[in-house]
Amino acid sequence: MSEANPILSGHGVGFLAGERRLVTDANLELAGGTTTILIGPNGAGKSTLLKLLTGEIKPAGGEIRIAGEALAAVPAWRLACLRAVMAQHARLAFPFSVYEVASLGVDGIGRALTRQRREAIVAESLAAAGVIDLAGRRYQTLSGGEQQRVQFARVLCQLEAGRSVAERQVLFLDEPIASLDLCHQLALLDMSRSIAARGVAVLIVLHDLNLAVTYADHLVVMDQGHIIAQGPPAKTLDDALLRQVFKVDLTLSRAPAPGLPFLLPQQHRARPAA
């Protein structure tokens, strides 16, 4: 992917855990208005790379820049306005209501926002995430899928509040649809594309290859800590890569225009046992 001035870029980024290298020489640019989807098997380094790009952990090598500045040099208050993160798991020790959890996205973020505007942002975000009817419920009483949708509302709040400080923003979503039913999976991914259409750079970690190629403008494939392929989905995913990275002997099909690849797992069941 090429943009003259990407919102976020990482060059030669690496990370070590003890003597184990979890990410090696990763190069990635996140462009405004683009949805980038990161795929790969378990343990490929996807979540570690995302944590590096968000500033949650520090790289062992390489450079990460956001909005033209070194990521490590951006103060926490401004970073909160530049990027919002929905992690794989969110644990709360206190009995917050759904409304209070979403409100965490606007607390201390933004510039000169009135109380009324902050309350409006929370209500709008809860509605967009499809959880406005749960606003008064205790977060801990919700199902896993409902909690994920509340966390999505929280990052929507953060992006909207942060826009009063930073026009160029990044949204990070780490396996955001893992606990969602099909209807809400599609709704969340549709909303993510809408956010990208407003000029935000969106990075999503997914495991579902069919959804990945459907929603990605830019597909990034990781394996054993390396980015081994990236580009438009139709030009990036092929049978050889499936065998090399995902260790499955399946054949990609091609849908009519725009010709995106898709998988039919029934092929696996149809093959006789070796």
C-alpha cells in the first residue's frame, strides 16, 4: 500500500519476548480512508504487531510514526485523540453500567467539548453499536458478544471526541467479531468501513478469510512473526499461500466481479482420509 503521507507507518519493526522473536522487520503503512485487515494463523504475531503500532508495547527495533511524529514521543493525552483501540479482551473489575463503559471513551479526551456534547456522543455511539437498549445494564451481566459491542461503542466515542484535536486518526480492532453472531459481525464490519470512508485509517485483525477479503482494501498476511504478503485481496491470497501459511489443502474460488477469492470449507470434508 502506498500513500504519500500515511497516518501511521512502521518500518523494520521487531519485538522480542525473552529470546523469542515475535515480530521481525515488519513494514506497514496505514492510509486514511483505507481498511487494512491482518490475517494469519494463531501465534503469527498479529496481536503483537497491533500492540506495537498502538504504542502499548515498545519495539525492539525499527521505527513507528503516527501523524508524522515518532510514536514514542507523542504524549498519552494526544495519542488517545489520534487512535482508538478495541483489544481482544477487556476486563472490568468494577460494576460499571453499559453507559459508563462507553463513557470511558470520552473521559478526558477532546477539546472544549461541553457536557451535553459528550453525552450526545455516548448516546450516538451506543446506538451505532446497537446497544442503546442496554445502556442501564451492568456490563458484567452481558453476554460476550454484547460486551464486545459495548467496547465498540467505547472506541466510537473516543474517535468522535478525539476529532476535536486530531483530524487524522487510526482505529485498531483486534478480533472484534470473535463472539458476535453473523448479523452483528456484518454490522460491526460495515460500521468500520463507514468510519474508514470518513478518512480514518482502520486496521482489523480477523480470522475469517472470507470476511477479510470482503472488507479489506489492503490485506496483510503474517506467519511466524513475519509479514509475508500484503496488497489488494484479489492479488494477495492464493492457493499456495493457503498451504504455506494456514496448512490447509484447499482451493480458492473466484466470485464474479470484483473477482474476490473465497473458500468453501466443504472441500476439506469431501476429501477422503489419507
